[in-house]
Amino acid sequence: MPRMSIVIPVYNAERYLRACLASVLGQTMRDLEVICVDDGSTDGSPRILDEYAARDARVRVIHQRNAGAGAARNAGMDRATGDVLLCVDADDTLAPDACEVVTDSFARTGCDVMCFGFTCEPADRTPAAIANQLHPRDALIEGFHPEVLFTEKVRPFSWRCALSREFCERVGARYDEALTLGDDQYFLFYVYPRARRILLCSRQLYAYRMTDASMMHAASASGASLTRKLSRHRDAVAAILADWKSSGWQDVCAERMLDWDVDLVLLDASALPEAEQTQFWSDYLELLADYFGEERLRAARGATGAVLRDVRGRLSGSRTGACVRKGTMAAFYLRQRGLVNCVRRVVRSRF
């Protein structure tokens, strides 16, 4: 049995795929399997994968019809036999000793989940939204601590997270294949609260390549694409809240969860035409009320409470204009992200 399984979902990644595979197969630790899932690629990716599989017995290739990144990761995880699982995106790379550091850490601590740091390549294209998430502190966290999601630098990407295969099987950790945006968030909101021991590692073991697609994903959208983005974010929030509700966690970190739910959509929703803003917030408040309860929403305090009061005032017709006033939004981000990011994001409108 290999000590580690690397799952690589691949879709039209021929430009960067060889560099990714070289970084994985060139690891200082040789005892690993590499499961590449070709998710219906139409470029040269399938040929490259088969080429590598033919010359390195550690590489296994799965060819499937296009079903999305979540489905590809699930397919690879289902076939993994290693003690530790890690998903690597096909346009990214690992530090040369990443697998050795990860497997040794699991053996030393007996953790269920390990979260490590990452870099953006090139560094000068690091999005402001993730600049302060590049490396967590060094810590071993024991017990049920879902607040880790809100107080530690463990999100937003699931590829910065290695997991015990036994843990994944025990808790049924899988990606929601219906989600086309926010599937990483759903996965992390699923696994961290269920982990009995979480290891945080400040070492930056992963390089996130900032391609044009990455930058587009990090930036705010516009027009019809903005509406689609918000709809997909709403779907991710709905999936997360449904899981937490079914697990009986509605009272766990409720204030922080509400802050996050509002934070995820606030800027993009404020960029919609006013008529679309009211429709979006009407639907979104219905989703939040189903989870938190109407009474808790109305009693929300601080900057989040101010946002919700603005929205309710606009929906009730007691005032006109944007659903959330600029001053309210600035105060919200000042509280959530601090003065530097508030200036950087509100003034430049690059949240």
C-alpha cells in the first residue's frame, strides 16, 4: 500500500500538465500513487497522461466524460489506496518535499486533516482576497472545533488540505458534484468540523499558478456572468447550510457563519442592477432564514446586522436605491477584513 495518493483532476490542461506531473513524480518520497482523472479533455491532455502512465508505474489514468472537477476528484478518491490523500490541480505544482513533509506529519501526529501553506505563482499576481491566507500558524488542534473555519487560515482551497483516507471513509467526505463554484468551500466546511485532530502547518508546500482563468475566478464578474456567479455561490451556501442543519450544528458558530454567508455575496450582489439586487436578496434572505431562523436574523448585531437591516429596508419599500448602502458595506468590510483590506477592496472594488 502506498503511503500517499495524489489525485489530479484534468480538464484541458496540456499547457501546464507536464510541469504538474514532474513536480509530483519528482517528490523526495517515492512511495506514492498518482491518480489522474481526465474529465473529458478535448486537448492533448489525455495523450500526455497516457504517456506518463506508460513510463511510470505509479501513474494511473482514468478517462471519463466531462462531469466537473468535483466528480473527477471523487472518482480519483474512490480508487485511492494510499494512507493519505491529496488533490492537486493540473496547472499547479508541489514543493519537492511536500509529500514527505505531509506523510511524516500524519505519522507523527495521527491527525485526520492537515492544512499547509501555499504560494501564488507569480507572486506579484496574488489576489488581494487571498493574500492573508497563504500560510496558517503551526498548531495541532484537538477535538470538534468548527470555528477553525473562521479563525484560522485554512480556506478557501481544498488542495491545501491533505486527509487520512480512513477519515474520509469514516465520515463520507466527498465533493458535491452539483456545485460548479464553491465546491472547495463545501468540502472544507464538511471535513473540518468532523475531524478529531487537525494539524496546521505554516510550510508553503503548494504553488497555485495564477493563470488567466485563476485571475478571472478571483476577480468580480459583471453582467450575466455576475448573476451566474451569485447563483452558484448561493448553491454552495445552500449545500453547506443543509449539511450543518442535518448535523444539528445551527447553534455552532452561528454568528460567524452568518458573517461568512453575507461576506461571500455582498460585493457582487451590490454590483447588480437595483431590480436584480432586490430579487437576489429576497431569495438569499429566505435561504438564511430557513437555517438561522427569522428571529436570529432580525437580532443580528454589528456590521452584519446593519447589512441585513439595509436589505430589509429596501425590500420593504421604506427606501430606494441600492439594497446595501456604501457606508454600510464599507463598515462591514472594515470589521471583517481590517483597515488595509477595506481600503484596498472598497476603494478599488476588488474584493
